[in-house]
Amino acid sequence: MNSFTFIMKKLLLTLLLFLIVIFTLNAQIPDEVIVPAGIRVAACFPPARRYLYPGFKQGQVNLNNGNQNSARLNYNFLFGEMEFIRNSDTLTITNKKEIHSIIIGIDTFLLENGYIRLISNGPVRVGLKQNISLKDILRKGAMGTINRTSTVDTYNTVPVDGRIYDMVPNEDWVFRKTEEYFFSVPSGEFLPFSRRNVLKIFPGQKKNIEEFLRSEKISFDSRDDLLKLAVYLGRN
């Protein structure tokens, strides 16, 4: 192999790696999305950004009465809703009180104040709730300054259901993807996965749990750490 061929192959390999990195970065869903004033919210949330799966997948809806329904399903982060396809229309599941669980591929969803996706189904179950929520409104102040306004004061004028998708804001809206972890024993309800709630559910193990948290340097913001803690709790 002459030097020219070697250099060309090296350049091609470098270019290929560069394109892979760019593609990966573009495919990632950002934690924060700003919808500029005058732009429809929908324009900033294409399907790849607002849905859990690349496309609607065949799944199973298990009802409390034992019946089952099959449908093509997908979870919408922006609405916090499970959607399904019927006759080419995209609809939202509304009979939530009748649902026991929803299974899509290897994922199981339970309904407890929103959709919780099981990520560990051991003696201590761990669930994840993911949403994209309106968090801030950027309002222009004097001299071109930008003021971040908490949406708490503006919820009375901003729809919290699917209608927000069709709105065109007058200010810049800031949406953020949120992830909340929950845990439960099989006989209990899901609770936010926090130190306080763990000690509440396992009061007799307080000393051992606190020692485990210190020795393992458990972070309640880390998925891996929470799964490790769940395994530990399930053994005690």
C-alpha cells in the first residue's frame, strides 16, 4: 500500500467517524427546547422528539376486568399520554381508570398519576415517568434583557392538555424533558424514589440503609444507583 492510498483511507475513516458523531448528536433529544415567539409549538416537536418510540408499535392494553385489547401504541412525552392508531387517526387513551397495565415490546406501563414505565420488576419495583413540560416563559424586558418567568403564574392562560401543541406563543417558551423515578413494593403504591420515602417504607432497616447509602455513595439522581439500591432493599 503506497502512502497516498494510506492517507486517503485515513481521511475517509476520519470523515466517517465525524459523520457518525454528528448523526448521533442530532438524534439525541435535548433536555431543553425553546419555542420562539410566533412559532407553532408543533413545529419544534417533530415525532422523533415527542414520542418514546421511533414509530407506533403493536402493544397490549390489559384492563382491570381481565380483558385485553391490542393496538399500535406510542407514548407522547409532550402530552404525558399514551396514544394509539385507529383508522389512520392518532387518538389518546381516555378510559384510564379501566386500565391495569400496558405492554409495548419489553416495556410495561402502569397508571399511577400518569404513566410509569417499569425499569425493574424485582421485589422492589422501580418505575420511570418521563414528560416534556413547559417550564419557563422568556419575556423581553427593558434594554433587550430577557426575564425568565415561572409558568406557575401563567397556567391559567396556557392549556395543560393537547391543545398546547397547536398554540403559537407571544413569548419564547422553554420546555424541558423531566425524568422522575418511583419505587414500590409489590403490595404498595408507587412513591417518589427519595431517601425520606425509602426510610418510611423500611423503618426497621433505617440504620443499615443509611450505612448502605453512605458506603455506596448513592445518588438519588442516578438511575444506576437507584437500581442498585432497589436490589439491596429487595434482599432485606
